[in-house]
Amino acid sequence: MSITLAALGLIVCFGCDVQRRKSDAELGLSPQQATGRRLYDQYCDRCHEPYSSRDKKGRSLQGVFKKQFLAVSGMPANDERVGEMIVTGRNMMPAFGQVLAQSQVQDLLAYLHTL
């Protein structure tokens, strides 16, 4: 049992770069950003890490708007291009234009700016 606990402790300390999930209030999210966060959790989190530079199926979205250009496509990292990718999809990413209303895409973009 103590070996299992020690191994678990090592995994927690060294094997994980994901931060503890903070509340909307701790992150200082506006109501729009909080709505975007819930949409992110529902549609994006399964493929994209929000608070880690680690990739899942898709690239991490941490800091997506902190650079001038998107890493893979080289397109500008702005609301227009990222919103277009959400709506129409790209490569392995499915399109969400039939799933999300334009207002939801705007909420999601508002949240992505906080990462």
C-alpha cells in the first residue's frame, strides 16, 4: 500500500503539468467568459488543453491569442480566424457551425482570450 501511495505521489508531483481547476470567480471571468468556459468544457476540452502546454488530440489552446500567428496554420491569431476555424473546422477539427450559435462562438472566443 505504501508503495502505491509513493508511486501516486511521484506521478502527481512529476507527471502532471496541469494546474488545479480554478473557479470562474478565481479567474475573474466575466459572465460572457464564464459562458464560454462552459462551452469549452462541453465541446473543446476533450481535444484541447486549456491550462497546460501539453497537447491532447489537438494542440493546447493555452495562450492562443498571446502570439501574433497560430502555430500550425500560420494564420493570424485573432477572433476572425479562430472563430472561422470553430465554425468551419480545419484538418482533424470538426466544424461546430451547425452546433453553436454565433453568440456562443463569441462567448467561446471571449473565454479563449483568458487562456
